[in-house]
Amino acid sequence: MFKFILSVLLRRQVASLMFFSGLCLFGLLSLREIPLSLLPNIEFPKLTIITSYPNSSPGEIENLISKPIAQVVGTIQGVEKVESISKEGYSFVHLRFKNGTDMNFALLEAREKLDLIRDQLPYDSSKSIITRFDPSSSAFMEIVFSPRALGDPKKLRQWIEDKIKLYYERIDGIALVQVVGGFEKEILIEIDPSRLNSYQVQPIELSQLISSNNKNYPAGQLPFGKKDLPVRAIGEFKTSFDLENLVVRGADTGRGVKLSDFSSIYERYKERTGIARYNGDESVILYLYKEPGKNTVSLANEVKNVTNNVNDLFKNEINAVISFDESIFIVESINGLYANLIIGAILAYVSLLLILKNFQSPTLLLLAIPVTLLPSFLVFYEMGIGFNMMSLGGLALGVGMLFDSSNVVISAIERNLSLGKNLVDSIIEGTEEVVGSVVSATSTTIIVFLPIAFIKSTLGIIFREMAFAIVITLSFSLIIALTFIPLLASLLYRKRKFDSNFISKFSFYDEDKITKVYHKGLRKVLEAPKYYLLLLFSLFVFSLSLLPYIEKEFIPRIDTGEIIIHIKMPQGTGLEALDEYVKYVESIIQADPIVKSYLSNLGGEEENLKSNPNAITNSNEAELRVLLVDDRVQSTTEIVNDLKSKISISNEIQVDFKTKENILGDILAEKKEVIEYQILGEDIELMDSSAKALRKKLEKLPGVEWVRSGLEDKGIEYNLEFDQLKMAKYGLSYTNVSSFVKIALKGIAVSKMDNKDLAIPLRIGMQKANVNSEEKLGRLRIQTPYGENISLNQFLTFSKSDNLTSIHRNGNLRVNAITVGINPMFKNLKREIQSTIDAFPRSEEIKIEAAGEKAKLDESLKDVTLSFFLALLLIFMLLAGQFESYRSSLIILISIPLIFIGTFPALFISSKSLNVSSFMGFILLMGVVVDNASLFYEYFHLFLKQFNDPEAALFQATQVVIRPIIMNNTTTILGMLPIVFTISKGSEFQAPLGVVVISGLLTSVILSLFVIPSIVYFQHQKVR
């Protein structure tokens, strides 16, 4: 059948060429439609339930809201993990589902479950919001706005919220637009408490009165001629004068009590809780968060277009600058992978010129690349595979392997030509001769990636597209090698001539000399097999002994040139003190010439918690994002160490540096500079004391920079304790008194007033001079239902206490998160920390578990180990079926352990880590290494039938296979060299994979040329 297909291709050459040209044409058309992104469409199945319950402590939120919600939604089908965070006034319940869960159905079921317990939640709590927005993600774009001709720069924020924000909110794919910085306008109704009491008005009455009066109501219709015209009752306040004249209470005099009689009304900028700066200048910043699964590059391009339109429309009023754009790194990384692909192909071509010593054969192989890749792109498009670091990484790794099948076919054709056969017979017989070994070799490489399809964890999601890319391209390379290569050979080899002058240029590569040296070495191995077996075993043990000294991590580090600095001052620190320290840090950053730009975010608004539980809202916290110039010598880690030495830090100030080394790491919510553990239990005091004891032990380890416990983050607060008997006597309720105190201290927003298309909030508050101390607050008088004015200290007492700022739960247990800051220079520190925790004594009421990267690494190790052994089993089954022999399959599989002799020393010398990328290299290597052994085994039996002499068959087979083995492995190694040297942005991700494959191939080629032939020879001798 195959011979018939091949003869048709050679007979109908023009039709065959048009067929392949058509495939390439459709591939080119699909190329334009394939989306570009950093990573595959990773939509982790998560839901977040947000519920607000104003004025409640974290403990109350936990018991009244978080626990009931977590218990009921934990029964939803497909839920894998339930976590909750209880903060003051807010509850966040995070649900993580199994991969493949239908999230639309899960969302409906979550709503149904929440409806069941709505009556059990506090009456004053808000309706729970369910969102797919992942709160662990960071903004993918940041846009800085500065004023031009607004008159008053303080108007900028209000102007942006009312006129600019909507342009970004209506972009499809934007999940959240967060405004930070600037000044917020408000109309403050400042009450004089003594005058308020004299008019016998309750503050809570004012909030209801203002809110109900500041509205326009439709009141029906009135006939006007032949028409019915609508009637509208006008009540909205248009100016502060309208507000001042609001009648609060009627009087016998006819004038009534007006709002202005006991309050002063100011239009002002409210007290700031946050500041934003860009390169040291105050600005207003828009943080843009994207929906899960949306393409970052296309979304960023749309945002850029909108920003350009905004700058054109409002060029006189504002100026918008994109300060951070995640898509830039993505585009540069993908362009780097394109470059690696091309450089790898060129290097592979040059190696073929050296080995084959003619232009026709390497050119023939080079032409096979576009004919292989373009139809593959058509399949990519149909399967929904985009161009990203995974799929293009697979292509960059596979570009060298694309030559493998074609190399074997060309070697077979040339071997037949050298025997004096005509061109057509040489092509048909040569191709038919190796079709079995080529199919077997490609199948072993493809089959090792099948187990990845069964991995349901994060690892499987991430690497699935890389596996598909390699499988698709290698499948096409097999088809092209058996059809297109013979077709091209029939055209290019017609006028083929060997030019002695051309050959002499490559005389330093002499295949005959290499073969003679190889055969000489092989004879020595056959003469003294025990000595070389002992040497091999020693090398294997030595390589395994290096394993404990190789760093282990989940994701390899990628230098994105970005630093995040988080500053936390003591609880209760004001914004002014924080601002002073941040300016000091900014001055150090600004003085460094390698800093391109920096953005500072100090404090924030509590409202931001409604949409993002990780938002900074405290006046004692700040975050700085520093972007570095591209043309620099120092790595980001080195620059961080330099900044640490320059910035003075006291014991009371926490300054954490985070190098944003991986966007994939952000998606997985992992942190590189810290190791995370969780103490689980119910007794907070026991968990806190255990954390303190563990902290003392960990701080003694060299390389540990700091240790923090989640339960140490406490705030001092005043507690108001009510005398219930006295309150009942005066007819007062808890709600009335609490609202009165809140209006006095903080004020409450009651409504909004439209002023020249700007909506200005109305807030009721009291004069600060009357409530700026515990004594003054106690002297405030509140009116009872009986008309009496009594002071608060008659039924209230004040006390101070330390309370947790947030309470975390994982399932049914409370969590105390232990974070350990480490110095990356200490390679074995993670192992020492784990040993310390394993040896730490603990009671039965608590347990300590790994979290963060450590937990993900443990999970991925299990998955990779399973994939490795499953791939090994599949290769054995494939070889056993091909050779109809279990023994032959086992002999070929002996070459697999040989890969470790070179890979572990290479990882150790190159300072690369064992991670998911290098694990994939081991799996890829299994298929490639078995090819060499399989090819030799097939030729050995071919010549054994011909010569009936095992030794003659051995040396003849090794002489034939040495060229395709050198060609195949050289092209694969050179194709991966650009990745190993990390000459482009983002290639650090594939570098460990490249190191593993190159070192594994180098050692396995040398060893398999000696070990496998020796074992096959001695095994055959024993059988005889």
C-alpha cells in the first residue's frame, strides 16, 4: 500500500506539489487568525462570594456570615476547596472547583444555595455578590492621568470617574476598573451637637430626611389640550442653598426648623485616605483587571486605542499615559520564541551542511520545515490552540526534531544510491526500508506526551498545548518525511553532483574517521564489558548524588524587570507619616539610573474591598511598582539586593520586595521570595503560641530573612460597652446609639447632588473639635424618645483591646499563615526549613501543612512521576508490539536511565532548577533517546539476516546508524541552543527543559552507541 502511494507521488509530481502547496496556503490563511497570548487559555474554575456587613468585627463576620456561607456552598457538586477571609465589614468566600467543571451551572447552583440561607444571615448584611473575577490576580494595565487645563488639579479624580472611567468599563473583557489617588469632592453637613439638641432633632432622622427629599418622583399625567402630559414632583437639590433651606421640622411661628439652623454646609474635598504618584508626581491611576480567559494582547490593544481616543477627545483637559502594560512582555517573549525558532532552524541547517557535505540534501530538509509547520498551523486553528509560550515553546523544541524522520529517509535513499541503483528505485526502496523504524521512532516521541492529556491538575492545563504542538508537528513531520521528502528528492537529486572543492571545505568533519574511532572504542567495550559497566554505574550513582543539591521549585524564574515593594508601618500610622517614609524610598529609587519608571500607591478607599479583597485600604500600607530599563547588566534580584542595602528599615516598619518573575506565577498566586505554610486548627491562642515557637526556631537558620505569622497582624481598637438596663430605662436601642456614634466620628454618606454633570456625595458628620477625644465623645448628648437629652457616658463605658484584622478559614478549620522570607543565594535553605518544621513538636489540636509553591511542587511531582512511568509503559507496549518481543523492548528501555548521567550534573553546573519545565524535558527525552536504540536494533536484525554473523551485523549496523543518529541529535541539540542561552525575554521558562534535553541527548548518544550494541550483541551470543 505504501509503495503504491509513493509510486503515485513520484509519477504525478505536479499534482503532488500542488496538493502540498494547497495545504501550505490554507495554513498561511489560518496563521492570521491564531490568537497571540503569553499562556494558554487557563481559566481556573473559581468563584468568589462577597458579602458586606457594615461595622462588624472579623470575628462577627466569621461566625455570622463566612461560616454559614462556606458550609452551604461546600456541598455544591465539583467543589474542591473552600476558603474564607473575614475582614472588618466584609466576608470573602473563595470556591475552587475541579478542572472541567461547568462554571455556568456552578454559578446557578451557588445562587440557589445562597438563597436557601438568606434568612439566616444578619438582616443588615448586603445581598451576596458572586463573581468569577479572580481576586488573586493583579492589574494587567495601569493608566496614569494628569491634569492640563482643568483649573483646579483637585478636580481630576471626580472628572475621570464621571467622564473617563466609562470608556474603559464598556470594553468587552474588562472585569474591573479601579480608581486610585486624587481628591474626592463632597458636600459636608457639619452638625453642631449642642444646637442639634436644642431643636430636638435626631441625626439618624436627618439621613432619612435628606435621602427621601433629594429625589424627583413621577406623579402621573394631566390633560393638556388633546394630549396627556406627564407630571413630575421635583425635589432634587440643585445647589447648597437648596440644602440649607431644607425644612427639618415645622414650628408654630410658620418658619420651621431649617437644616442651616444647627449645621454648617461646606462644599469641600474630603479627608484623604489614599495617595497615588507616578515618578514622584501626584496623579490619578486607573487599574484595569481583565476577565479570566480573555486574551491579554488583544485586550491591551483595545485599551491602547481607547486611551488614544480619550487623549484626542479631552486633550485640553487631561493627559493619559499607560504606565504598565503586561502585554509588552508577552509580545517580546513571543517574538523571542519566533527568533529562537528561526535561529534553531538555521543552526540545524548548518550542521546538516557539515555532515552531508552537499547543498541538495540540507536544502531538501530545510524546505520540509514550512511544509510541516504550515499545515500544523491549520490544525492549531481548528483545535483552538493559540501562539503562546507553551505552543511556540513546543515548536522551538521540536524544530530540531522535525529533521529526524527526514534525516533517516534521506540517509536510506543515499545509501541505496551509493549501491548503484537508479534514482526512482533508490527512493522507493530506501523509503520503504526505513518506514517501520521512522514510524516507530516518531511514535515513541509522540506517545510520551499522551499521559499529559490525563493530568487534571494545573500542570496538565499548562503543558497540554505544548504537548499538542509537539504531537501535531511531529505527526506532520512523519507524513512529510515519507511523502514530500521522496518527492523533492526525485526533483533535486536528478542533477546532483558532488563537487570535490565543496567537500574539501568540510574536511574537518570526516565521517569515516569518526566511524573508525567509534568502532575501535566499541571493540574495547566488547573486550572488557565489566570494567565499562562499573564505570557506567559509578557515573550513574555520582549523578544521583547531586540531586539533593539541585534547587527545586514549581516555576522557573523569569526576569521581567519589575519589582513590587510593599511597605507596612505600625497599625494606626497616619497617611502623612506613611507619605514621608514613601518619599524617602522614592528618592532612593529615583536616583538609580536603571529605573525606567515607578508608581506609588499609598493607603486607599474601603470601597475597593467590595471588588478586590487584596486592595490596600489601610493608611499604614503602601505599594510601589518599579519598572527597570531593558538594557541593563544586573539581574532584577541583584538590583533588589542593592535596594535593600540602601533603604534603612526599622524594626517597626515592614518592607517586602517582590520580583515579578513570572506572570504564570501570578496566575497561580505563588510567591518566589517566600515559603508558605499553614497552621490549621480552631484554638486561636494555641495556633498563635505554636507560630511564635516555630518562628524562634526558623529565625535561627542562616538565610532566613524574616518569619511572619498571620495572627500577629492585630489592631488596637476602642470598644463601646452598653449598660442594657440604663438604655432600656431611657428607651434607647443599640442601633440608634451606634448610628449616632458613627455620625459623630466618621460621618455617613446619605445621598448625592448633581452639579454640572458631576455627582457629589452628601455626608452628615459632626465638628471634629467636639469628638476628638474619649472625654468629648462621652459628653455628647443624645435625645431619648421621651424628649430628654442625656450624655453617652451615662450608659456607655470605653475600653481598649487588640483584635485580629482578618480571620482566614480553610474548609472547617481556621488558618494561621506562616510566611518565611528567604535569601535565594542559600540553595539548600528550603530543605532545612522543611526539616525544622517536620521536627517541630505539635499538639493533636493543630496540624501544619505546606502551602503556596511547596504544595504545588508536591502535587506536580506526583503528576510528573505518574506521567513518566505511564510514558515508560506505553513505550514498552509500542516496542513490544513492533518487535514481537518483550526482551527486545526491555533492552531498548535500558537507554532511558542513561539520561540521568548527564542531566543532573548539567542542571547542577548551569544552576538551573528542577521544575515543571525540566520535568517535561525528561518526558520529552524518553521518546527521543529510545529512537536511537530502536534504529540500531532494527538495522542489526536486518544485517543479521544478511550476514548471519552477529559481530559483522553489529559493526555494519553501527556504521549505518551513526550518521542518522549524529544528524538527528545534532539538529535537535542545535535547535534548542537558543533556548538554553536565554537570548530572548521569557526564554528562561524553557531553559531548564533545553538543558535537560541537550545534556541528556549528548550523554545518551555517546552511551547508547556503546551500551545498547554491547547488550544486544552479548544477549544474542547467549541465545545462540
